[in-house]
Amino acid sequence: AMDPQQRVLLEVAWESLEHAGVAPAQLRDSRTGVFVGITAMDYFHMLTERGDLGSADAYTTTGNLLNFASGRPSHMLGLRGPSMSLDSACSSSLVAIHLACQSLLTGESDLALAGGVNLMLSPMGSVLMSQTQALSPDGRCKTFDEAADGMGRGEGAGVVVLKRLDRALHDGDNVLALIRGSAVNHDGVTSGFTVPSGLAQRALLSEALTRAGVEPRQISYVEAHGTGT
């Protein structure tokens, strides 16, 4: 009874290594870290909603709890670097990449697989979000539009292979992009528990730019998260 999210995560992790030209067998016993952003437990909720406790077996726990999601590729590939699942809501996969970068910079990891997965397998998540009035009636985010009236949910999975630039160049890797800087913070006290803080988000962007050594005027392309988590 393995959560399909674990199966999809294994698939995209393997594909990411193929795209990077890294032979999975060569990573066994290496200091390769796995950092996974994951929030939903729809499949586990579906199993428990049946009320049949007799159907639970020795693999129900490892196949469904979120902390095992990152351990799955680490175990299958024989990796000995850090392995962690994290949940910061919609920002989970980007926070996973941030932590992977920190692990590489400190020398804790020599290589990192970072990303996230989200599958909608039960209506419960949408029902709960509807109760908090978080969902748009038409399912569209309308980001940066005055007509914005909620968010739209989505499914997906993705993993990137990260390595320190000096080592990537030394190994002759095909470098697709360079992460110059990243930052993570929290809104702190706002007018409501789920209400964002413009000041905190501004501080976050400033910190990321400072770490990257980039001036705002140098930015020519911005990809933003619709709900602003």
C-alpha cells in the first residue's frame, strides 16, 4: 500500500539523474542528499476512511507517512547523505532546494536531489480548503490581478540534481542553471494566521538578492508563486 506520491517521486528522481548524465549505480554509498517537499497524505486518508484496520500491514507506515518519502530514493539508490521530507505548504519544494543548497555549501553533501511531489487523490483537501475560502470559485489563481479571488490546486512532481559549481565544472557536467542565492523566512505576526506580510516578503527578496550579489535592476524575468506562501 505505497502512496503513489512515493512511486512518482522515485520515477522523477531517476529521470533527473538520467538528464544529468549521472549513473545511479555510481551514487551508492555517496554523500548524496535527498530533500523532498511534500504535504498531502490523500492516499493514507483514503485507506483509513475505509475503517478496515485489518488491512494494515508492515508496509503501511513506510508506504504512506511523509517522512518516508525522502527515504525511499535514498534507500533504493543506496545514498548516505541527508534525507529529509519537509512541509511548508505551497513553498515546500523550493524550501527543499534551499536546504539542499545549504547542505552543498557546508560540504555536508557532494550531490543533492531536491524537489517535491503533490497528488490529489481524495476530495478531502479541496473540501477543507473550500471551508477556509482559499479556493477560487473558477479554479484560477489570477495572480497580480485585482480580480483574484482564491487559488487553484494542481498536481505535479519534479526533482533537480544539484552540485557545487566548482565540482560540476571539474566533472564536466552540463550546467543548466546556477542558483546564486536563496532565502527563507516567516511572516511572523499578521492580521490573521494565514494572512501574508508584504514587509516580510519584501525582506525575504532583499535577503535573497543580497546573498546572490544581484541588484533588483538586473532582474529581467520573474517566476512567482500564485498564492504568495
